[in-house]
Amino acid sequence: MATLFLYTARIMDFELTNQHRLARATARDVARTELAPYAQEWDQTMTFPGEALKKLARLGFMGISIPKAYGGCGLDSISYVLIIEELAKVCASTAIIVSVHNSVCAYPIFMLGTEEQKQSYLVPLSRGEKLGAFALTEPNAGSDPASLETVAERHGDHFILNGTKTFITNGSTADIVLVMARTDRTKRSRGITAFIVDKSFGGIIVGSKENKLGIRASDTCELIFKRCTVPAANVLGELGAGLGAALDTLTFGRVGVAAQALGVAECAFEESIRYSTQRKQFGRPIADFQAIQWMLADMATEIEAARSLVYRAAWLKDRGKPFAAEASMAKLYASETAMRCATKAVQIHGGYGCMKDYRVERCFRDAKVIEIYEGTSEIQRLIIARNVTK
Amino acid sequence: MHPLKIIVTVKQVPDTNQVKIDPVTNSLVREGVPSIINPEDRNAIEVALWFKEHVGAETTALCMGPPQAVSALEEALAMGIDKAVLLSDRAFAGSDTLVTAFTLSRAVMKIGTYDLILCGRQAIDGDTAQVGPQLAGFLGLPQITYAEEIQYDGMTLTIRRGLEDSNEWIRVKLPALVTVSAGINRPRHPSLYNIVAACDPERITRLTATDLKVPAAMLGLTASPTKVKKIFEPERHARAEMLEGEPSHMARQLIEKLRALHALDREHNPHEREVSSAFNRL
Ligand SMILES: Cc1cc2nc3c(=O)[nH]c(=O)nc-3n(C[C@H](O)[C@H](O)[C@H](O)COP(=O)(O)OP(=O)(O)OC[C@H]3O[C@@H](n4cnc5c(N)ncnc54)[C@H](O)[C@@H]3O)c2cc1C
């Protein structure tokens, strides 16, 4: 054991372990058979991939890094990002459904929840018996969540929630929603508390599914809370512990979204290689033209850089080190890489790239959305800047 | 009744779907080609798991290969197999099918008790379909190959063998060895739930030539009567011929050409009469 420690301490190791490789191969295999044949249709028809998710749930995808004791798989964060990346390569919508459920619903309950909350909510979430969502954004509070207006008023051993949440992923399909609401009007972020809300509590009106540019198979909805009664026992973490505590656990979500972006970028790149080596103009494959080669070279380089950022953020987390700035860097760079790669991919495909029959058209639409949710690029830059100037 | 003891043989092979041919040297590019469990071995694993779930069985995966073949066993464990044995030793390198089967038979004896040995019909990198039958030979077991359906009734199996143009139902008493074809089932995915346990190094028993107590002279390349002299890509003679004109004219031409090639002869084609009458209608 001692020699092993010395060995690992001396070298910088970029190798994945067998566990990582098996997790990735499994996700790749599952994505190929359970998602690939249907992803395009789901996108076109805005169909939530419910049946596929049931299969994924049986295989552990809904509790990837939750410990076995709480119904999860006990995999590390590197395995987690590899899995999300593989799903996103094939279907970015499924990737975000799984990512939101795992990283911003199940994971905060694991980190901040009481034993009782874990038994009642985390276990069914990790087993995939229930689907999770996270509700922070409001019509008047997007990038500035501390200004949120949904209120939770205490009445004995209950809280009554009133307010409107918007753009909620898994909004209509989720059973359990983590809701951020104001418990103290005199404070800003310190006046906010996280609640575990079971849809069956009642008092929640689900708005219609948004008709979106990209990530169309995931259901994004408005949730209106009208006298929604939540037991005080469902406060997650401390009352008024502030947005800070909740947001801390959300850092992991950024890494998941970064992995999703990485998958989209890789898909755009692989499709571009395939197309440009086959498509002939002026008597030769267009990949022979330097203009195309430079695009491919830039895509490959940026993808490698994004991959390093994403895996490293996960690696830091697995070692219990601070990773907030790295998570933001990964989310920022990977999502912008996805957008740049998808733009080039459409360009390389020419007119065909604008057609829905070609895979890169979906990459292009999906990539744009990834630059916006879980913190826009501007907000990631703001977080990074705060970290480097403090 | 005690749970059945089942051994599944598993080979790690390059994913031939992803093997490319170097356009310059015309040789196979194996670099960067992922290794996978031989597809029909996955079918055999699925059969073993069917027994585990429906009858009660203790399942062991047995693999001979280089140290990195451990990942094939990890995947088998993640699919739900209980135990895994890796046969790995430089002395095993270069084994042909006969010596592979011999070595596997020694490992099976070392494992000890078993009721059923399951193998994939053949491996996609060699396509010989010999190791299963030879293993049965070394162990003195009845063998049923090309299984496409298995029914279990106490200690007998009733098996449908899928042959080229017919099916054969065979009943066999355990212990026996069965090789299974791809059509028998749809192998499950590994489960993320099982990955941590599957990758625990303790889960896999490693055996070397010394453990099998077999002298080196009986192993590997030295002992193998088959020697591969050369591997090459067959030259392609295929050429395409485009037919032109009205569809009915093209169909007539096509049938004439197929006739000339004897592709429509009666022994090949029970529908000759329909073809003729269709031809006459054109
Ligand atoms: C498909 C989809 C799914 C979503 N899922 C969820 C979900 O599950 N749960 C949830 O809570 N939310 C979700 N959201 C909401 C998402 O997180 C917000 O849309 C995002 O945070 C931006 O908020 P906003 O839309 O209100 O834009 P605004 O905050 O109004 O931003 C508009 C523009 O101003 C910029 N901006 C704002 N403030 C600053 C600043 N200080 N400095 C520089 N630029 C600034 C922004 O970067 C942006 O470019 C989802 C959104 C989408 C599109």
C-alpha cells in the first residue's frame, strides 16, 4: 500500500481507471442502442424519452454518484462526467434530464439532507423510481437568483409556498422538485431556503411545455406555486442558510453540463470528419482543402482542452478539493467549444448542414442552449473573475 | 437442489466493426481499436444469467488472454456474473484453438465442480468455432453447438440447434457443454450499479501456467500444431455492372445474368417456378 501511494504521488496520471472505462463503455453501449435510433424523432416531436429513461434507471443512470447505501451506484465524479458525455454525444436532451436529476436534485439532498430526507427522497430518486427537478429561475430572477420572489411562509410545522418558477427542466415529468424560496424578506441571498417539494403535496400548477430552439426532448415548463403546503421537515439544509449553501452543491451541476457540452462538441467533430472525408468537390474530398483541415484541427484542439478542464474539475471534486472556479471554467469553455464546433460542423456540411436530416443541425441548436442554462457564459466569467481577483 | 454451477468462457476481441484498413499499407489498423467481449460470448453470458435468475445458478466467467483482458471479465461481472477467472501467462501466448481449449480445460478442472459450460459459437477475430467443441473433447463432455433455444427441465436440457437450413432438437443430460449463437437472446447491458464491485481487483482470480501445473512444452505457440504463416486481405474481385433501360428490360437482363451464373438453379431455389413465370410475364 505504501509503495502504491509513493507511486501515485510521484507521477501525474492522465489514464482512466478500468472503472472509468467500463462506465464509459456502458454508457456508450446504452446510448447507441437505447437513444441513437430515436433521438432525432424525440427532438423533432418534442417527445420526452420516458421509456428510454426507465431502461436507464434500471441500469443505475439515475443515481450515478450517490452511494450504494442510498440506492445509487457509488461511482466517482470522473465516471459521472464520462457517462453524461457519452449520453450527450447521442442525445443532449437525455443527457440534461439525467444530469439535472443526478447533480442538482439527488446530489444536494445527499450533501445537505437529513437521514430521514435521504430515506424518503434520495433512495427513490437514485433508484430512478422518482424523477427530480431543480427550480431556481423565475421570470424576474435569472442570472440574479438572489432577487427571487417566490415566498415560503411558515404556518406551524408547515411552509406555504407562493410564486412562479420558469424554464424548469423536467418540470412536468418530475416527482420531486428542489425549490428555492424566500423565507426572510429582509435579507437577499441569506433570506432564501431550499425545500424538497413532492409534486403530490398539491398546489403546483404545471405550465405548458416550452417550444425550444434546442434540447427539445427535455420538458422545460413553468411551475406555479399556489398555496403549496410543504412540511417544515422538508427544508433542505438550514433555514435561511442562504442561496450560498445550495449553490455550492450546484457547482457539481456545472461540471455535468460541461460534460454534456463536451459530448455535443465531439459529436459535431466526428460528424465533420466523416462528412469531409466522403464529400467530394473539385474532384477530391473536401477534407483535402486546407480551409476545412484548419477547422478540423481547431475543433480537435479545443475539444481536447475542454476535455482536460471537465475531467480535471471532476478530479478535483473526487479529491475533496475546491473546484468552483474550475467548474465554471469547464462549463464556460466546454459550452463555447460546443457552439464553435457545431458552427464549424454546419459550415463543413454546407447546405446539408442546414437540413434536419443531418445530425449537426441538432448539435448546433443544442449547443446554443448549453451556453445559457446553469449559468450563462457571462455569469461563469463573473464567477471566474471573482475567483482570480479576490 | 443445489444451484447449478455454470462456467462461461469469455474472449476479449478487437471490435472488428471498428478495425480499419490502412489505405497505404493495406494492413489492418488495430491501433486505438477498442477491445470488446466477443459478441456471441455475451449471448452465452446472458444464458448463464437466465439460469441464475430463473433456476438459481452460480456463474463463473473464464477468460484466457493478456492482463488487459481483465476488462472483459469486469464487464461480465457488471452484467451480473458472480465470479471471474483470468488465465494469463506469457506461456499461453500464441496458442491455437487446440491449445487454447486444452488450457481452458485445465482451468475448468482447477475450478472443479460444474454442471454446464457455456461458450459463444465462435469469436469474431478467428471465426473458427473450434474452441467450444475441443474444450468438450478435453473434458469428455457431451457437446451441443449452435444453440438457439434452451429449455431446462431438472438436470436435462432440451436444445434447438440452428443449422443452415433446418433446426435440430436435442436433449442432453448435465453436465454438458453448449455453444450458443447470436440469435438465442439479446444480451443485457452491464449495469452501472455493478461497476464498483466488478472492478474490485479481489473479484478476479488470476491463474498462471504454474497454477495449472502444466509444463510449458504443452502450452502456447510451442505446443500449437497450427501455425499462422501469413495474414492478408483477400483481393477484391467484385465489379459492378450497371443495367440500363426500362425497368422490365433491366429485370429481364438481371434474370438472364443470374441464370448464367446458375444462381437460380432448382437446388438453390425452391421458387424456380415462380421466377420462371414472373420472367415470362415481363
Ligand atoms: C432549456 C433551459 C432549461 C433550463 N432549466 C432550468 C432549471 O431546470 N432550473 C432553473 O432554475 N433554471 C433553468 N433554466 C433557466 C436558466 O438557468 C436561465 O435562463 C439562465 O440562468 C439565464 O437567466 P435569464 O434567462 O433570466 O437571463 P438573464 O439573467 O435575464 O440574462 C440575459 C442576458 O444578460 C446577461 N447578464 C445578466 N446579468 C449579467 C451580469 N451581471 N453581467 C453580465 N451579463 C449579465 C446574461 O448573461 C444574458 O446574456 C433553464 C433555461 C433553459 C433555456
